[in-house]
Amino acid sequence: MENTKTLKTKIPPNNLEAETAVLGAVLLDPDIFGTVRAVLTPEAFYSPQHQKIYKAISALDAQGQKADILILTDFLRSSDELNAAGGAGYIASLTDSVPSSANVDYYVKIVLEAYIKRNLLKISGKISADIFDETVQSRTILEEAQKSIFELTDAGNTATFKPLSEVIFNTIEVLEKMNERKGEYTGIPCGLENLDGLTYGFQNSEFIIIGARPSVGKTALAMTMASYISINKKIPAAFFSLEMSAMQLVQRLLASHAKINSNKMRSANLSASDLNKLAVACGTLYEAPFYLADMPNMKLLDLRAMARKLCSPPYNVKIIFIDYLTLITGENAAIPRHEQIAEISRSLKGLARELNIPIIALSQLTRDAEGKRPGLADIRESGSLEQDADVVMFLHREREETGSDGSKTIATELILAKQRNGPIGTVPLLFLPHYTTFVSKAGED
């Protein structure tokens, strides 16, 4: 009895009866194969015979041919795989195991569950082997395990479709709720009135890019927006900083909210009045739902994992800023950099949709953008960024010298070059270098 239990524990999770029921249901009703194919791959079947049968059904479907017992048997015979699939008698017996195709979703779920468990077993086995391999670092083991598990969580996830009537009903409900909030933005306002007037706030599921040449104020603009959202509007926000330390960012926040010249803070030349202002500003910032992720050389996998954590209780972050995009390390360093950026871009767009929040990423522009108004072609390293982004904005201003105290305000243009669901245009801003912040031009005072 004990030997039987030991043998059972060594057999990977599977359910051959459910696999047979899935194949039998498809042969009884070939029209359901589209639903099954959206969830199961051939590898989801434990039996090699079932894998070959499922591959043959898939191949027939790709040719526009529905598979029944006779057609499937003939196809396997012509490809010289009939015996490997169990023979003609076995193919004919598949439909005996299932009375109808009505419960195919239930059978599919059982097959998928066993497939996921088998993969978890493989992952745990690899982790165990790597742990005892002294040449493999623990960080590498963690990253590979996370990547494998995240890929596995997508198993069985399928695109859904809805009838137009249902979508219309849901859309009317949303429009009615928006109409009740007359004058309010439909998304998350950033505090720059003219920009919010064009975008109606940053919308959920949107991937937004802010591009500029170095030292034009990308980080300052993102911090202006993020601080307004979290401090003024009390909306939880996260700021992923790959370039500046968390302490440097907080110094900027304090200078902006305490209205203290940032040069005085850097030189530690603060008066008693300045210290009082700092104390008040610290009290305001202390209560803000603002989270700083200070991680240089952040990998894409780490970023996605941390974003999921921040968007879950107790943090419940509603918007994420990334400073900046081209500093993110791709998972496959062997591929060309433009392909890595394309992978990162697609991943961030997918993450925005998955978490249903706006994600704002900063990006460098090419040298060709120096001294001219930038356009979509000036985004650095990959054309996929302009393709994947829902909104693209550029900061543009002439290079100007400021006074030694940095007190000169600098006129700046925020060019809304792309907005998938709205108008484009130019928003005039003023950069206040002494506070490292931006204001709308109308709000200069």
C-alpha cells in the first residue's frame, strides 16, 4: 500500500479522463473548438497521444476544416502519426467517454488545472536544483522563479468578447455617472489646468510618455504632477526613480511646497524662517499617499512585481510615474537595445491595462531634437514607444541661463503631440528653477 502511495506522488498531476472528455466533446461538436483552443495548448495535455490528437485537430482548424472522427483519422494516417496517436480504434472510442459537449468548459478547467500544477512542479524542481548550484546567485534564482510564475499566471487567460448591446448599456451607465459630475475631470487631474482641459485628466489604462532633451525638466514636471495628485488631491501615487535618489526627490518636494530656494537647501544655508517653512511642509508631505521606489538598474520584471504590489491593499496606488523609461533593464540583455525598449513599451502598456491605472513614463529624445520643436520621430531608441503610447507629450524650451540664485522663470511649452482619444495642442508653462517646479502660465503669481 505504501509503495502505491509513493508511486502516485512521483506521477505528475494529470487527469486523463478529463483530457479524453475534452477531445471527445470536440469531435462530437467541432464548433466548440474555438472556445477550447483559446484556453488549452497541446502542451496542456499530459498524454503524448492526446497531444498529437489535439495538434491534428488544431492543424485541421487552421485549414478551415472541422474535425470529426473520420476526417481526423484520415489526417493522422496521411501524416503517418495514426499509430502514435493510439490508432483508429482509439480515435473512435474518444466520443464514447462523453455523452455531449455541454460540459466541455468543466473538462477544460480540469485539464488546465493539472497543467498548471505540472508546471509549478517543474519550477519548484528547478529552484531546488539552482539552490544547490553554487555558481547561481540567489538573485538570479528569484528573478527566474518570478518570471516563470508570472508567465504561468497567464495560462488559460483569454480575450473576451461582448455583444454590442452589452457594451452600449455599460457605456450609457458611465456617461450618466460622468454627467452627474458636471465640471469634474473623468480622469486624474495633474494640476496644470490647460493640460487637464485637453486630457480631462490622465485616464485609466492609458500609457503616457513625456519626452524631452536632458536638463529641460522632465523629472521636475513629473514631480509637479505626482505631488499635486497625491498631496493636493489625496490620490495614492507612486514614483519609480531610476535616476535620482529618493532623498533628492524629497528635497525637491520640500523646496516646492515650502517655497524655499533649492540652492539654499543644497548649500544648507537656511534661515530660521526657512526652517519653520520646512517644518510645515514636512507635516503636509507626511500625510500624503505618495510612494517612492528608488531602484537604479531596475529590471522590467521587478518593476511589474512592485507595481502590482503597490496597486493592491493597503497602498491602492491609482497612478504610476517612471523616471525614466530607457533606464529600465530588459529581461533579455542579448537582444538589440531597440528590441528591448519595444518589449518594455509593450509590457508597460499591458501593465496599465491590467492594473487599470494611468502609467506615465519619461523618455529621452534624440540629439536631432536639440534646438527645435520635438515630434514623435524624436523619441529615442524605438518607434514602438510612439505606437504603444496613448498620449505623448514633449517639453520644449530654449536653453536659457538663470541667475546665480536660479530665480529667473523660464517659459516652456508642453506639446501634446498625440492623444489617442482626444485633441492635441500646446500648453504654455513656466518653469521655476528656484523651486524646481512647473506652473501654468496663467498661474505665474
